[in-house]
Amino acid sequence: MAQARPWEARQPRKEPTPAHQLRSCSTWPAEPETPAVIDPERFRAALVHLCGRRGDTVGATISDDLLAATRGAGVDPFLMGALVFYQSACNPALTSPTGDGLLRIDRNLYLTAGAPKPPVEKEEWAQRNLLDPKQSLGIGARLLRMWQDTHVEIDEAFGSLPHRSAVSHFLWGDDVRSSGQEDLIITARRRMLGSYNALPDQARETSLGIKLVSPLEGIPRVATSGPGEERDGGARRHRGLDITASIGEPVRSIADGEVVYAGANLGKGVRGDSIPPAKIGRYTNRRLGAGGIYLCIQHEGERKVVSCYMHLSTYRVAQGDHVSAGETIGFVGRTGVQFSPPHLHFEIRVDEKFTNPARYLSDLVIPPKATMTHRYVMKRARLRS
């Protein structure tokens, strides 16, 4: 039972962006450990990879400062890199109602009367400092260390919902109300460590006669919705597997194959002609049908197997291209999405029939039934029946 709160909860001015979460944090396997000795060049390359389109211009330039800041504060540099990616998409010039700079730091969260003094001096909270990458990283590393040192006692005092680490408090303050945002940050950390360690893809044998790899990095990934679930108030049925993700993540081909379509759902189920990669950008901000920008690949196996990847922001392949397993083919977006948090809608069709991709991805994904989202969906279905 939570004790009496020692001060009014420190909270962000606006709640973090909604995110899917697991019903139990214990569902997650153990996370990879941080190397005892970190190679600066490999770390820089991993941060460049994580930051994506801002990697060469931002990730490469902040790498040394990030390592120095985390070393000084005694916190995990890979977790800090993941925070930079999640909080600002590696944008040091970010200003928003929820915070500023690389780490989207909300100074008002830390100024609650009666709360312990944060390890940041008054003058450091100036916006110009939060927008300076080196100073922002130094402040952020100290704040993360503060939460790490105090989060056990804070959780006991404020009765937060279950979560895995102190990084949740970086977003929520004293009272953590969801673990979904933390899961996305730790997934980004897992992606960065995978890049740093140059881990090979874990391919899964299937009954289809082909081996499959995950369409997203940093396994396992959380699947929030499967085939057959209602959409548009029951007007249609879901045909694929929704896998939670962050905007800008690379999407990969699950196996060798040929691109048979790359274009957009133009609305009401209408699939237009394939669109060259150089021209797909003009559709990013258009109102599109349920699939948004997407592409499909036919794979080489004993049966006709086609995989499709939807809601992309863009792609880098064209119809007729041959792709390899694990090759980046596009990037996560929200095209065609009305309400849901960012995710990859992923389909597998076998001999022209839709099937459940989770059957073939095996332990590369955590199934929808393990999520709170699935629980809410089932509850709504019971109320309608």
C-alpha cells in the first residue's frame, strides 16, 4: 500500500504520448547488458544508425558529448541515446509544450514546491541551455541519475503503476501511469546495442519453406492487434499484425524476394499504380486509405508467399527490385492511421490467403493477447455482444 505522499507529485505539463503496453512487465525477457568498455567509434556508428535521417548531422556530432555526460553521471549511454531518439527524434532544436531540446526536458516538472531540489542549478534551466546539445545532455544525464537513485522510494510513496526502470520517471515524474513509453525507449536501446554489437539477424524456420527475420529491429517486438479484429465499427476485419514502433524506424524485408508493389492506398480500398521512391514523398501528408503508403514483396519458397508493410512514411525500393532478408525497405510512419499510436501493419499472404504472421514470426514478437490493448478490445467486444 502506498504511503502518504511526501510532496505533491512532480508531473509533466502534458501527459506523454499514448503508447501500447504489456499486461505484465514480467513478459519481457532480460535486456542486453551494456559493454564494460565502450568503443567510441562503434558507439558513434550505433547512434548514427538509431538517429536515422538525422544520424550523420546530429548523431555523429553529439556522440562524444553523450558519452562524456553519461560517464560523469554514471548512467547508461545506450539508454541515454534511446531517450534522445524517443524524446526528440535526435532534434536538438526541438521546442514544444512538453519540453525543449534533445531530451525534451520539461523544467516545470522539477520545480514542484516541497519536492527535493534537482541536481540542476537555477540558471541551467534557461531554454538556451536546454537547446544547446552539450548542456542538454549534461543536464539530462544528471536528471536520469537522480531518478535512478530515488525511483524505488518514489514508487513506494506514490504508488506508480508497474514499470521496469527509472526511465519512466524521466517522462512521468513521480507518478508513473503507463509503462508503454518506457517499453519504446528500452526497445530503442535494444536496437542501438544490436547495431553496436553488429548482431546477426535471428532467422526463424517456417513451414513455408523459407526462413523469416523480424520486420523491425530490436526483438522481441510487441504485436498489439491481430487478424480478424473489428475495424471501423465492425465494417471490416483486420487482415494483419500491428507491431508497435516509433516514427522513423527502419522496416526490413522478412526474407529474400521481389517487390511486387510499392505505392499507396488512395482511399476506399483503391490501390493505385506503383509509385517510384523519389515521388512517394508527395503522398506523405495526403489523406490516404487504411493502408497508407505501403509495399508488398513476393518471397522465394515452396509456396507463393507475399508479405506487405503498411503505414510507412516512405520507402526506398521500387516495383521489380530484388531485396534480401533484413534489408531496409522503408520507414515507420502513420500514413493511413486515424487514431492509433505509430505501428507497422504487417501482413503475410500464403497462396493468396491472409494468414496470421505471428504463426511464423514465433518468438520474434510478443503476441497481442499479452497487451493491455487486446484486453480493452476484448472488453468492448463483450459489451457489444
